[in-house]
Amino acid sequence: MTRKKRMTDLLSQYRGAIDADDGADPREFFKQEGFADRTGRKSHQLCAQVADTLSQIFGGECGDDVLQSLTVIDVAPAPDASQLLVQLGPITPEIQLTTAEVSAALDRAAGWLRTEVAAAITRKRAPRLVFRFVPRLPESTNSPESEVQP
């Protein structure tokens, strides 16, 4: 009888303190979220397939000079795999493209690009492609030789 009483007395000091994690599922509390957990492995795989397909198309399969001067920077689900955000940039820094001319070329080719993506992937429905042109920033003129050191 005294043994139970002693064990109860040892634990009683912790019973009054309520913490923020009391009642929380430890599997959820200690879970680490990464890219694969947020968007899913299949969404990541789909984005990679779409990026490869669009890179091939912009690399020479299209006849438009503006589209041939673009490269795929990133493809990400926005907000899920039914719609993909495709970020594009110029293939080299020397190419000067305006957002207006890139948007016009992408608007003309949007249906064809989606058809090509649908043919390259195995999905019941082809994802909607949303394009964003990211112009390259001018290179910094600061070189290590031109920096003034105190």
C-alpha cells in the first residue's frame, strides 16, 4: 500500500502543470514537413515532367523566335497539380525581351503548349499552365578588382 502512495506522490508534482503540447498526437507534433510532404511526390514528379517537356519545346520544337529564346526556370503546383506555375526567363543575359512581347507569344501558343504537355504526361486531365516571365537583372558592374578596400 505504501508503494502506490509513494508513486502517486512522485507524479503529483507534474499533474498541475498544463503545457501547450498536452493532448497532442506525438506523430503530428514531431512530424517534419518537407517539399514532398506539402505537395506530394506525384505533384513533384509531374512538375519535373512538365519542365522537361517545355524545355524541349522551347529548345527548338517551336517556330517562334521569342519562345525559342526562353528557358524554364521552375515549375511548381499553384495551388495544386491541376494548375502549374511555369517561371520562364531569357536563355542568355544578352537577350533583351520585354514582358509584353513574351506574354503575347505565350498567349498565342498557350493551347499548343498545353496539348504538347498533355501528350507527354500520363494524366486523365492536363494541368492548366500559368506562365510568369522573370527578366534577368542586369549583371553587377562590381568586380573584385574595382572594389575599394580601406
